[in-house]
Amino acid sequence: MFGLFERGKFKRVAVIDVGSASAAVGVIDIKPGEKSRLIAAHRSFIPYENRTKEQFAARMGGAIEEASHKAQQELSARKEKSSAPIVEAYAFFRAPWVDAQVARLTKEFGKETRITRAHIDALAGQALSSAKKMLEAMVLRVEINGYATPEAVGKSGHTVTLFALITTVDQELQKSSQAYIEKSFPQVKPFWRSHTRALLSCVREHPKHPRNCVVVDISSEGTSLLVIRDGILEAQTSFDFGVHAVLEKLSQNSLPEETLGLMRMLEREQCSGDVCEALKLNIEKTEQEMVRIYGEQLAALAGKVRLPHDLLLFVHPDLVPWLARFFSRLDFSQFTVPLRPFAVAELASRDVQEWIQIDSSAPDISLLLAASLVHIESLEKKADVHKV
């Protein structure tokens, strides 16, 4: 996947981020021992006109093509002395196009047995065979006798359990996306990734992020909730309620951009008049409905064990202040371990500065998270090479 670097050289990689109603393309330079540099980026949006999921999927290819063209134009404008070719491409899909589930596979030996690579591979094979339309799979954790073991091979135990993240994808969208990606970058074949994996890796690898948290990822058309304990994904759910649905409830007769503008003004206490008063009333009504929608999903995730206290919010920046207060409501305290309201923090561009140097005006945190995973995987691959 990641080839060896020549000394002093970098590798140029395209990162494609397919959202629920938009597509972004970025170009990053990866150099060993340094932060990766985002040097070009653009996001193209599909106009929102009460489209169905199928209609959004049909128009996604055009958004990918446009974003690729704009990003490559920005790259050409840099006027580099010697232009480096793009040698790899990574395509990421967000909800509602993907569904991620944690698979748990256990083998009982009946007696103390030395764990071999074949045992682990057999469990991984079972996980892979259980998934249809699979986009990707990754091992999250291996336990021996119920205890997490980073290096399971060679250890002894009477049971071994493997937890794997299995992600499936809308096949028609993937097929369409592949055609447009290969049209824009004919020299490479894309590697497929889910945004769930990017979120999980960035939360797990960032030194300042809590090891136990709930991640609320609200895209244009849907929401994903992730429960992370000790850096490992424990549970996940997705449902069709996103930014556009929220904005429609806040102001049915306004364009999304107009409502977002009013939300910014309201936050700065610069909003007055009948329109703003109506918006305030709609916010109260919408919150009552959202308490029910999100409450039901959080209750299902809590199950027998209450949720972590920390919550990371990943949503359009204009909605962050309001939704941070919303998820801090007392209504949700019944789901947390300390029985207190969630401690909400925004997942923002500053959170990727551990890995990415931004030389381009990045369109949003979503693309930056995808680029961060590509960087993190390059480090992991380099470490594996050094072990050989």
C-alpha cells in the first residue's frame, strides 16, 4: 500500500471525501518524519432540493469530478519547479452511504493453548465472510481469556476473541465514485476507507482526546453515533437525520444558507425582528423533537452500560455552539456513567494539526480527518517495515 520512500523524497496522494450531499478532493504530500502537507483542496456541493438518497447518489459522480478538477487547478497554480505525480488515491465514504458494525468472534479451546497467527487469521476470515457489500475491515482488539492483548500471537489461553470493524457501502455509489475517481486520476486505483475508521483513528491517536467518549457525527443527510471505550469502538449506529432536516425544521421557507446565517447572527446576539423571533420559537420546538430522536438512539447504545461522559461533536461549524448546548442538556444525563450531562467538545480543524500542515484553504474538518488517517497509516506502514 505505502511504498518505501527515497531519502529526502515525498509522496503525493489524492484524498477523496464523499459526504452525504457533497464531495471533496484534497492533495497531500507525505514525507517521513514530518507532518503531511495539504497543498490543494476543494469541496463541491449537490444543490439541496428535497432529493432522495438515490438522487444524491446519482449526482455524486459529478461532484467528485468537479472537486477533482478544482483541486488540480489549485495544484497547477502553485507553479512548482518540478511537479510531482499523484501516486495513490484514498476514497472515504460518510453516512448514510456506509454502515459500520463491530463483529465479535470467539474460539474456545477447552484447555490452555498457545495462540498462533493461524488462530487469529481464522477468526478474521469468519468476520470477513459474514459481511456483504464490504468496503473495508480492520481488527480493533484481540482478547485472551477476556483480557485485551496487543500482541496475542505466542500467548497462551483457553479462549481467544477478536473484535473487528466491518464496514459495508452502497455499491451503486461506490461503482459510480470509482468511475469518476479513475477518470480524474487515471494513473491510480483508489483504496477504500470509511469515515468511521478515520474518526476512530484520529480520536484514538490524538494525545488530547479522551480515551472514553461518544462521537456525534452529523452530516448533511444523516447522523452517526460512535461509542469509544479505551480507544476502541464499542458500538455504532446511523440514522437519517442530519443538518438539512434540522434546518428545514428551523425555517421551512428559507434556503439552508440563509438559516445558517441567521444562526450565526443569533449566536452573536445581532439577530432581531420577526424572522429572528420566529427562529427562536422554532429552535425550542425543534429541540423538543430532537430530544426524542437522539434520546432514543442514545438509550439503545447505552444498553446495560451507561455511556462515557465526554462527547465529541462533529457538525457544520455554524451549528456547533447551539448543538453543543443541546447535547449538554439534563435530558441526556440519564445515559452517562456519572449521571451528569455530557461534557461536549467540538471536533475541529485544530485537532488534526498533530498530523497535517495546511498549505491550502481546506474546505472543512471532514476532509482533514480523512487526510489524517492517510498520514497515520503511512506512519504505521513505516513502523511495520522497520520491524521486518
